[in-house]
Amino acid sequence: MGRWTRQEIEEALDCYQKTALEAGTSGDWNAWADLFTEDATYIEHLYGTFGGREAIRKWISSTMAEWPNHQMQYFPHEWVMIDEERGWVVAQIWNRMVDPGDGSLHQAYNYTLLKYAGNMKWSFEEDIYNPDHFRSMIRGWFDARKRCHEKPEA
């Protein structure tokens, strides 16, 4: 048996998901960063490796405030696997843009590894994804947004 119960890990993951939704829609990523331990490691393959909660906070707050990243507000989980022995969670997470105005869905997924540290905190996260999928998704979102916001000729 692991150090934590499956129920505790699931509760921490639910908190992670709810906090990501609140952060994405409000633009305030502080509560999300607070879900990590002070010495946490975050590996993001495009942006690099961040050591410590404050480095994670600085990176996520600035990155998600940039255009068009601040339009990526929803992060639903497609599936989740929990390794109770290790306290690890592996999930496929959609990174979903806001509606560009025509009701179309624009999202790309990543695989995330989270390592639970107890007390509703995570000590590690690594996001693995194909940047080309994200570029293509964002390009499609831009195109849809442009079509929706173009003024029709009189």
C-alpha cells in the first residue's frame, strides 16, 4: 500500500482540475501554483524546467497572460490513471480555447504526469505534447475567430 489513499489522491486531483478551471477563466494562476510544494519541479518541454513553486508561479502567470494563451481557458481531462503505490497520476488533458464565435471546438491534448506529495500538494509535473498539434489548433482557432469577426460587405 502507498503512503496515501486513492481517495486522497483523487481529491487532490479534483482540486487540481477545479483550480485550473478557475485560473484559466479568471487569469489568476496563484491558487494553481499554490498546489505545488515549495521545492516542486515542473517540466514543460517547450518552455523548460522550473524548480520551485515560485518559479512555477512566475512562468505560468506570465505565459498564460500572453496572447493567445489567455484564450486557452479550459483543461478537461479525457482520462486518468492513478498509481496508488507511487502516488502518481497520468492523464490526458485537453487544452481548450474559448469559443471563437462560431461554436467550434479548438483544443489539443497533452499527457501529464503528476507526483503527489500529500496535503493536497504536488511535487512534480511534466507535460508531454506535440507542439505542432498546438500550432495547428491555434491556427484553426485564429482562422475561425477572423471569420466570425470580419464585417460583411454592404
